[in-house]
Amino acid sequence: MTPWRRARTAPAGLSWLAAERIVVARARRRVGLLVGLAVTVLVTAVGVLSYGMLIRGQERQIKRELAYTASRGDPSGPPGCTWLFLLHDGEISGGAVPARPGSRSRRR
């Protein structure tokens, strides 16, 4: 028997029932850990997937709404909760109605 195998066997003087209980307890811990890790990975994967789908859907809706507003709507009065900004020669222009104080402008 190899040295690493000897270290894993039950100590001398234990009955086969006690040795089996030790082996079963060790296996139970391993299976519990593996099941916990599998569930964690699955929940994380589902969360990442659903978050990605949410972001993609929001971006599509924003692009669709802005395209409709730009082509058919009145730019002087965009739909509610829509702010239109123009970037011209490095300056941001908000039009006749300025943005609310504290709003940030992001460039992409």
C-alpha cells in the first residue's frame, strides 16, 4: 500500500462500522460542497444572463425611442424623461430647456 493511501485509512482498532461512518461522513462533506458549488455557479450564470438581457433590452428600447423621436417627433418637446443633447465642437448644448442641476453628461 502506498504512503498516501495508508494515511487515509481508519486508525487501527476501529471496527468496520466506525471506519465506514468516517468514509461516509467524508463523502457527505464532499458531495455537499460540490452541490453547493454547482448551485452557486448556476445561480450566478442565470443572474449574469438575465442582467445582460435586461441591459440589451433597455438599450434597444432607448435607441428605438430616440430614432422615432428624431425622425417623427418634435425635437423641441421630446417625450417625457428624454433629454436630448447636442455635441458640437466639444461643447454640449442642451437646447432651450437646460438639464436639471447635478446631471452628468457622458460621452461614448
